[in-house]
Amino acid sequence: MEKREEKYRGKAKTVYATDDRRYLVMHYRDDVSAFDGAKLARLEGKGETNNRINAYVMGKLADAGIASHFVRLLNDRESLVRAMKMVPVECVVRNICAGSMAKRYGIDEGYRLPEPIFEFFLKSDALHDPLVNDDHIRVLGWATQHEIEEMKSLTHRVNRVLKPLFAEAGIDLVDYKLEFGHPIDDPNGPLILGDEFTPDGCRLWDAKTGEKLDKDRFRRDLGEVIEHYREVGRRIGAPL
Ligand code: TMP
């Protein structure tokens, strides 16, 4: 597989074409972004760390029968993925109340939800990823009712795999964001997981101390961001 031209540059990753249109190279940069790009920085080693954590987590999901675009690690900072047509929404599951949900409803961060809560957000930095419901998504044509059901079901299935995986490492999986799409060579098949699963897109708290091990360290200026990402990788057994 030969790497070709840059196709898309996101806030933390760059995507390159390959000589096969069905596959792309996902390059994890050291850039970090928060608040829809309002806060930006470079964190030495983040690309490598996230590339490896993502590969490990996607492997665990594949073992559990949850398909994703991830094919294989190529090198320290790059993975081969299937080219996808993405659904323009973000799927969040919360086990513990934090972040925007705590703010929106005036609930204390740390409140353990009696059951997981699912939320959809529209993927739009310009609009600050507004919360949207099933009707918005279906009526405005972002996804079909069937795809809405698939996204909810898959996001909850991921929770049933990853919550225990992190718990065994002494980490509470507080919440996380997933994105789905159709591989371009299977546009009418089932939705599969795209993007990434790394400490950039979830909240992870030390189960004993409550210490934050995720991107909130950057958002809230807590310091030692990558040291904590690496700690997550080590604890779950990801080869770093
Ligand atoms: P929130 O509390 O800001 O709504 O975020 C919930 C979880 O989803 C948190 O782990 C961060 C993640 N997330 C992203 O990574 N990117 C996003 O654009 C959004 C809306 C959430």
C-alpha cells in the first residue's frame, strides 16, 4: 500500500490517500484541540501515544465483534483504515455525569447514572456541536431511522466491552464519543465505527482517586497530559 496525497487535515489527525481508493492512511499528529478549535497546542508524543491506544482499543472491539475502519498499524504515528462516508453526527454515551451534561442540567460532575445515557451531537465546530435528537437527524436527512438505531445500539455495545476493560485497569469510563460511517466500497452495508477511540475523545477517571486521565487535563490546564495518556495505555495493556 503506497501513501499518496493529503486528503483532509483535521484538528489532530491528517488523512492521506493510498494507491487503493478503498483505503486511507490516518496520521496522528501531536496537535491537541479543545472547545471546537478555540484552544490549540502541541503535545510532544501525543500522536504516537494515541495511534497505539486506538489500535489496541479497536482490536479489543474487533475481538468482541464490533467492526471498525481500523485495518492495521503502519508505523508509530500512522494506521491504515478503510475509506468511509461518515454520518455527520457524534454519538456520546455517559456512565457518569460530567462535562456538557453536568452544565446543561445543573447536575454535579461525578453523579453515577443509574443506567447509561445516549446523546447525539451534530458534528459542526462552527455551531459548537449542538445536541440534536432523532427527529432532527432523520427529518434533516443526516441519517435514516435504521442508521439512528444502528448508531445507538453499536455505541451501547462498545460500552459493554470498554467499561469492564477500563474497570479492570482501575479506571472509570465516564463518557466517550464515537463516529460511524459506511465503507465506500460497502455503502449499503451496516454502519461501522470510524474516527478513533483515545483519551482525546473520552473521559477516564482513576477509580480510586478520581484523578483525570483524559483530555480534560488539557481543557482544564491540569498539566502532564501525555504522561496521563501513557498511564492509561500502560494500565489497559496497550503496547506503547
Ligand atoms: P461533552 O461533555 O463535552 O458533551 O463531551 C462528552 C464526551 O464526548 C467527552 O468524553 C468528550 C467527547 N466529545 C469529543 O471528543 N468531541 C466532541 O466534539 C464532543 C461533543 C464530545
